[in-house]
Amino acid sequence: MRGSNWVKFFSVILIIGILTYLVAYGAPALGIPSAKDMRFGIDIKGGISTTLYPDLPEGQKPTAEELSAARRVIEKRLDSKGIYDRNITTEVENGRIIVEIPYKPGEEDLNPQKTIDEIGKTALLTFQEVDESKIDEKGNYLPTGKIVIEGKHVVDAKVATDPQTGEAVVSLQLNKEGAEKFAEATERLVRKRIAIFMDDELIVAPVVNEKIPNGQAVINGQRDAKEAGELADTIRAGALPFRLVAKELNSISPLLGEGALKVTVNAGIVAYLLVFLFMLLYYRLPGLLANIALFGLVVIQLVFLAAFGISLTLPGIAGIILSIGMGVDANVIIFERIKEELRSGKTLKTSVDLGFKRAFAAILDSNVTTLISAAVLYWLGTGAIRGFAVTLFLGVLLSFFTAITASRIMLKAVADVVKNTWLYGASRIHGYMEHKGAMR
């Protein structure tokens, strides 16, 4: 058993070492940049600003609904690329959309057109037959290429209220060609699903309840009117009769600059060192192991952000620092429970096992409430707020893992060899129990 624990111990150290290497040097073959080459937000590195105009005949302007739908497409595309630090403004009176996004790594001094190209062309909306065997790792349906109708067949998509249930639904109106194709498909696919894709990204996959012969379809299942409105915007976006053309492309300076980044990073380092000293001096050996796990928490977050191309903003860095505090909180709860078990006269090994077991519920509760807060921030927030929510959610999730798993693995291995309770911050407590026993 001791040998097994030490194998796990060195495995944890090896994994942290590999992650540290990836943060410092990256892995170009795997598409993982180093920390210095990862994508930073507009507030740190600056970015580009472009004005998108609809490609329409002279004198014709898009409606507010069409601009709103186009904005939803742009937001979805940037979300899929992890670009949460952006500003998107629709100007209905001028019939245009203004977009600000951070630079791609390594392109700050090059043609900004390469960065704006990430937005891509007008998205293609398709309604496709579903193959239940074709799903991705998240359980979402994959495109089959069996297209029922396309966005050009959708005349309108809007929010409506179901007269029977009172719930918000999306009402679709198809043109003549679309109505004929949809009637034929829905007759074949009763009690089966038709998936709606924006490019290759699944939007929704409703079940066909009956044949729809008149080109008037309803999609239900949305949680509220807001969600139904977003779905309607997305569907309308695929039916836009124009493409967006980028004009007035300009570079923008950092809002705060690299000086603010250095200050924030230095603050994070000072905070970590203070935590390191507190844990080491107060909890001694367990504190040292917790510090190693916390270091692993930071590097795995950076590797994740770099690997998925998520732009790192100053609020995002604050989220990482806050997650360190959550990790410390979990370890403090565990180590105090271990000391309580030692106070009751239990052996070191038993105290370690019970300390982790009995602290689990309290740690889970505190982490779940923070995860809920991060999820709400992501759901309701935009731009840098979403970036903060992503790093906070990821950090809290990983801090729970490092506290419950990594710290436990290392502490159990060390407890098999090092028995001196002074090194666990509990010598006085243990000595008091022995003295109390002698008086009896």
C-alpha cells in the first residue's frame, strides 16, 4: 500500500512538472502556446475595431431585427473561439455593426484584417435529419448532410406564446419552396428529431410531433422568453438576405496596457507567496503539500486557457487569483478536521482519512455556491465579465479537484513515513491529550 501511495505521489509531481513546462514553453505540435504567447484581451494588448455594413442595394437599410440577428451570429462565433473580451454595438440608425476584438497572438504589428477574418462569412443555417449514432463527446448531434431546408427558406422567426400552455415558443414561417420540403420531411420524420445547425454548430434538435403542411412551424422547449428570443434571432440570422462587409478597419490601443498586466501578475505572485508562507508556518508539512497542489492549480488553468485560445483579461486574472483563495479555503477546512481527529486521540493515518472525508461536505457546499455564481455571471454577463466567469468557474472546479485529490494523494503518501505530529501542526494538541491521560 505504501508503495502504491508513493507512485501516486510522484505521478502528481510529474503531472505538475509537465504542466509547468507547457506554461513556460508550450507544445506547438499539440497546438498549445506558452503563457507569453497566449491570447490577451483588449485591455492588455489592444485589438482592432471594424464597422460591418450589410451588402444591400443602394438606399436599402436593414431592419433592427436583422441587425440584432446578425449580432447574435457574431457573438456565437466569438464565443466558440473563446473570445469573451469584445465589444459589439449595433447602430440601427446607420444600419451597421461595430465590432472590437483583441488581436490574435503574434499579429499585433501585422495586418489587422487577419484578426477580423475570424468572424468569418455569413453563417449558413440548415435544418438536417438526425442520425442518433452520430454524436460528439458532449452528447450533441453531429451534422449528417441530409438537409431538409436552409436558412433561405425561412421567411421569419419570432417569439410567440403557446395558447394551451402559455409558454414562450418560436414561431417559424417558411416560403413556398421551404413549406413543400418541410411538409415532405416532417411526414417521414414523425416522432424523430430535426436538428438545426449554424454552420456545423448544433443550435437545437426538436422532435417532430406531426406533419407540418402549411409552412407554419412552432419550436417549444425554451425555458423563457429570452431564450426563445435568442433562438429566433439565430434562425433569422441564417435567413438574412445580405452578407456583412468589413469597412473602416482600425487598430485600437490597449485600454490599460501591459503595465497593468505586470501589476496584476505581481499582485498574484505576492498573494501566492503570502499564502505559501501562511500554510507552511501554520500547517507545516500539510501546508507545504497544499502549496504544491495550489501551484498545480494555477499552471493547469493557464494551460487550459492557452490550449483553447481563450483570451485572458485582467478580470480573468482576478478570477484565477480568487480561485487560489478557494483552494486555500478547502485545504484549511481539511487540515483543521485532521487536527480535530488527532485531538480525539486517533492515529495519524486515521486522522488523515477522516479529515478528508468529514470536510468533503463543507468544501462541496462552498464550491457549488461559487460555481453557481460564476454560471450566472456567464449567463447574464457579456465581454470581460464572461472572461472573469470562465476563469472563476474553471479555477473553482480545479481547486476542488486539487484539494480533494492531489493534496490527499500526497498527504497519505507522506503520512505513511513521517509520523511526527509536530510536522502536521498538531504537536501541542497531541501532547495535551497525552498529559490529560496521565493525570487520570
